[in-house]
Amino acid sequence: MNITRTVLMLGLAVLSVSCQDRTEGDGRIEAAGDSSFTPVIASAGGTATIEFTTDGDWNAKVPDISSYSWSSIIPTSGGAGTNVITVTALRNDGTDDRSFTFDIISGGAVQNVTVTQRQKNALTVTEGAFEVAAEGGQVRIEVVANVDYEYSIEEAAASWIVPVPESRAMDTTEVLLNVLPNPDFENARTGHVTIVSGDISQEITISQAALERVFEVTPASLEIDRNGGDVSFSVNANFEYEVTMEENDWLTPKSSENGTYTYTAAVNPDFGSRTATINVTTGVEGYSAAVTVQQTGVADVNVLWSHTYASYGVSLSSPVLRLAEYEDHLLVSTGSSVFAVNRQTGEYEQAVTLPEGMTVTSLTNDDAGNIIFAANAAYGSTLNIYSMRGMSSEPELVLSYDHSSIYSASIGNVRVRGDVNGKAVVTASVDVSQYWVAWQIEGGEVTETLYGAAPAGGSTVWSPESLCTAPVSDELSDGLLYIGYTAGYSLQYCASPADGTWTVIHETGTDGNENFNCISVADFGGRRYAAYEQGAHFSWGSCPEAHLIDITDIAGAYESVVIPSEDVSGGAAFTETGPGSDILLTVSDDGRVMYMFVTDGNYDCLTCITFTLP
């Protein structure tokens, strides 16, 4: 594209000039306004002004003026603030541009000034390069010439650098160009405009940045109560994206307008909360987001009672706290004694007398209500696990295990699902080597024994009370759960105990300062839940807490309820008694109430939380 213009004047082509000051040491010299430290004077001669500011007194260091008799400057010194130096040049009848330099000095700052005078019949543009944002804009080139000139836009850039109808002033000619938006997210682009007069030419470079991607999804999570209703989130993006939702039967799209997406949640008839995920994806790596929608459940969660061991007259000293239930009694073992409290009130009832010589470091019950207990077994000894049908009945041996295959200090922390007199799975945890042992019981007899490594930890666990392996159901092939005081501190699942491969199904979110040594599993309201207690191992962390995880679909396990520290501990302070803790889930005979019993030695608390269906 070629455009010819005739301009009948001499002068200086002025465009916006990018100026930088140069300082050395203390002091400051900066150009003021649109002034430049590289003034250009037309060949006909004349003046140019340099406006600048300084912090202190200044002077101009001028070279031997005899070498530059065609130019002069005034003044050559001044004070702090805004100053103006006027540069005067005589007519240049030569065929070459000419220039001279001088320095402005203020304190330790030195600014070099270069004065250029154009040759006779010169064509002048004051800026040879422009940078334009990706969104586009207008480029204004001011040209002063004493001859006819024309300009052209290179063919490769003609599609995005577009002329604007020319405008003309008495002393200058403006070349106006529109730079269209750059649609490319990956590549910047450059085009050239050439201004020509006879054998003199000036090339102007126009550079445009690549388009910056915008991708914002807010908020990242949405909460809605059990009664349902509408929830919305927004997407702000300047490139293509897709909104999809993982399959569910309770959250449906309602509308999408101007980047706002609204979904309608149905009433939640289930006990626990439920979660759906909406994905916002693009074809560009690193640009995606997920919006989590969580809806609360219908069960009424209530702290039924909370007591301290001190109120029972029980002293805790490095306790191994374990819980079991029998009929309307909660049995509590401290490692040195066992006593019963009322399940409904938590009031102390009686001490439980064990057969002579028996120690209880594991205490739990199976789903049939049998009391299950054992003493930890040292390496090379026998682990004997017993059951009692009542608090005063004779213990019956469930199984014996020769603990000599896995090196450790001891084995213990027994957990059960099912009926040990019929079908059940029993597990125990092994310290030091950090293994687990599981037994399948059919018809009251052990039919299968498996053992394997617990998930790898960053440190050695020195007691079976610092890790816990628990069965999911009364069928060993349904898998095992694990949590422990080891690196990761996550709830993990082994789908095939025979293979021993563990998968994280729930992140506890801890930094490793808490104690995890208990898991309890129960079926309630048509769902399956696993509970763990996040106990106080040391004096920091938001402990103790109780967490209820919905494992009905174990691959999509999610946290259903969190019982906060103040509810678990009853507001008790940290006592540094010892990190003994346990959790137990049981369900009432009519199936409408699930009881969660939680205890923590370091906070001297024994608490009952109920979950009641409508």
C-alpha cells in the first residue's frame, strides 16, 4: 500500500519519545513532560528545548565549542527543580546529518544529551518503533519534511495495520494507523511501515503483543442446605471452554447467561452430606477448574453428653484408651482398668472385673454386640483375642496367633466387623515393621489369615496404638482401611488384601502433629461410614476432632461430617496426659440413631455424639 503526500515546510518530526535518565551515584536527572535528551533540529536550523528536573544544582559540560561552531546551548548551569536548556543550530547545507553531545551533571548523576541536525532535504520521524497491546489501538506518526514523501505498509502486515483517513496540520503531517486486535494467544507479531522521500527513507516498526489468556472461575466451592435450591458460579474467559458435570441424580443445570452458570439442587433425603463436581475445561494445558457443590444431609447431629475422666475419679497416666458397647453400657478401658458408663447419659456405673491375669490393651465390639478384647503380644509370643457375651460372662477364645513371622515390638489394636461367632473379619496392627494381620472367620472358625505391609511412613511407629487397620465389612475380600501416625496421615484403602496395594481415599489435611490410631465402621441409613479421631499427640493442632467419612462408594469417598474440637473435648484444655484416643460407631436397634463415642487422653474427655434420622 503506497500513499503520497506533499509537505511544504521544514522542521522537526515529533512523536512520543521514550526517554530514560542515566544516573551514577547520588543525584537525579529526569526528562520533564514530552521533552527528550536526543533533540532533532531540521536542516534549516532553529532551536530545540530540553526540559528536565534535578534534585540539586546542575551544570552542563560542553566539549570544545570550536568543533561545534554551528550550535550552542543556554544556560549552562542552574539550580534544583525544573529547568530548560535551549539548543540553537545554524542552517545545515551539508549532505549529512550532524550532531554534538554534552553532559548535564547534578551531584553524582550524569545525563548525556545528543543534539542531531538533519541534512538538507531531510525526512524526519521522531520515533522508529511502537509497541501496541494485544487489544489493538491507534499509532500516530508525525512527519515533518521539506520534500514530497510517500509511505507504505508491508504486505505481510497489511491485514492488521490499517490506514486511517489522513489529517493534515499546517506544520506537520500525521500518518494515522489502526492496529487491529491480535487474536493469537501464542505469538506476538511485528509489521513495518516505510516512509520514503527520494533516496531518503525511514522505517517504523510496529510490534504487537500476543493476546493474554483470561481464565477465572469463581467461587471454587458452593454450599447449599439440605432443602435444596439454586447455586451459581461465574466463568470469565477470553477463549473457548466447556462446562461439564460428573453424573449425579440431585444437581441439574438451570441456566447459563453471560458466563454465569446456575444449577438447582434437589432436597437431600440422605443422612450425610453429598458432593457434586462441575468441571470447567479447555483445550489448553494448565487452564481448567473444578467447582465443588456440597449439600448438607438431613440427620440431626447432637452432642448427647461429654464427661471427663477426672469426674469419674479415674486417673490417666499414658493411657491406652479403648471403647466397646454392650447393650446400654459403654465400656471404657484405660489399659489398666475397665469400667462402664451409661450409654445415654455418660454417668459412671461400675468397674468391670476381668478374669485374673488378663490385660486389656485392645477393646472393641463386633456388630453382634459381643465384647472383644486382647492384650498386646510381644514379638515371639501369642496374641489371644477373646470375646464376652456380657460384662460378667466367661471370656471365650476367638483366635490365637503366633506372633513370630513379622518382627516388631508388639501386635495389638484389634478391630472387628461382623459376628465372631458366625462370620466376621478381625484385624490387628503391628508396630516397628508397620504391618497388619487379618483373619476371616466363617462359622465361628478362622478360615483365612493374611498379613501385609501398612502404607509406607516417614518414621517408625513404636506402638500398635499409633496405627490402625480396620475391616470394611465381614468379608475380607471387601478390603481394609488404614490410618496411622506416619507420613501422609491420610485414610487409605486396600481393595485386595491379598495384593496389599493401598490407595488414599481421604486426605486428613494435617501437617503431622496429630495422632491417628483409631477407625470404626458402621452401616447407617442405607450408607456405610468410617470414622476416625484426630487426636492430640502434642500440644498443637485443632485437636481433638472426629471425622465421619462416607465410604458407600469407596472410590468416591467423601467427608460427611466433622465434629469440631470444642464439641469433642467439651471445651477442655490440653492436659499432656498422653495421646491415648479411640472412636466407636454403633447403631440403635431400630436403625434410627447412630452413636459416635470419642475419647482423648490429652484432653481428658469422653463424649457421645448422636446422628438421628427423621
